[in-house]
Amino acid sequence: MSTYRLKITVILVFLFVSRFFSSAQEGGNLPYVDYKFLHFGFSLGINFMDYGIGTSGDSINGKVYDARVSFLNPGFSVGMISDMRLSRYLNLRFTPTLQLGQRQLNFSAAGFSDSIINTSIPICLPIYLKYSAERKGNYRPYLIWGGGMYLDLGRKTTEDMVLLKPLDFYTEFGVGCDIYYSFFKLAPELKFALGFNNMLTPVDQRDAGFITPANNFYTRALTKLTSRVLTLTFNFE
């Protein structure tokens, strides 16, 4: 090979290698993954279910009872992800999710303290808008907002001291960060959901055959229960 050709080859190799490392530094792993019109994935997470509580203030057996959630029990979430690209920074997402969680209601009055546990197994059907920042290397933070409905499969009309309605609608917002690996994206995501409906089933709407002094007492102490859920998920896409 002549000296001229050797120089040209070295220059071309140098330019190719420089361009390669420049692209790797700017884009990192999976440089074209965000340009897909549709992509799918799954999510795993933990949830903490809470209530927004309204108490009746009624005197029951000569006492006025207070109610609150004093401890958040961790639950489990698993879901599927469908993502549609709308623009460079905006995506539309549908993530049907099955959750398993518990809420512990504590009732208290002078000389009285008791707690009950409600188990919920809701199927959540949310739609989100995801707004992403500019990608930096292998990281891309984002904001997410949306809402949907859930149907509770854990409702037990004959056993629950406080009976929740099965259907709710909610809004949800949160933050996350896409982390790009060689073969997939991992996104830790923290979301907070607020339910719109009063989920408390009044005594007069329960089946009369299953009303007991206990669930009558606990329900009369309340006027409203709205759903609040904090969820930490790990999305794999």
C-alpha cells in the first residue's frame, strides 16, 4: 500500500472511530429506541394505599369516634406497558396494572381503640401523558400525568367491617427516569394517585342480611373514604 493510501486509510479510520465515540458519548446505549412509534414492556412495583377520611362526628354509644390510617402497609403491583410516540418529548401510555394492597383503619375514642384492615385487589386501567426531558447520555428524566379507573376484585360484601364500592376513577401524577442499558430501558417511577369517588358504602346500601352491630358501628363513624395510592414502579421496556 502506498504512503498516500495509508494516510487516507488512517484518516478515514480516525474519523470513523471519532464519530463512533462521539455518538456513544452523546447517545449512549440504544440510541434509536425512543424513535419507535410503538413499543411495549412490563412493570413491577410496590404500592402504599391510603384513605382520605371524613368522620361523621355522631355520638355512638355515648362516644364520638375518630378514624385515621396510622400505618401504610406495602403492597405489590404488576402491569403491562403500551407506549405510543407522539413527538420528540411526548408519549401516550396505557398501562393496565393489577395491584394487591391493604389499608388499616384505626378507630379511637375515650377509652377505646381498635383497627380494621381492608384488602384491595384492584385492576387499574390508566392512560398517561409522558413528557420527557432531553436525553443526557444514558439518562432521560420525565414527568407523567394521567388518570383512569379501577375495579376492586377484593371486595367481600359479607365480611368487610367497612365496605368499599368496587369502582373508582382517579388522577395520577409522578416522576421517573429512563435508564438505557444495552438491551432494554429501566425506569424507576414514583406516582401518586387521588381517587374522585367516595368509596364508603353506607349502611342502608349494604345487604340487610349481612349487617352486624360491628360493621354498622364502624360505618356510622365515617362519612367519606377516598382512595390515595403511592406507587414505586420499575418499568422494563
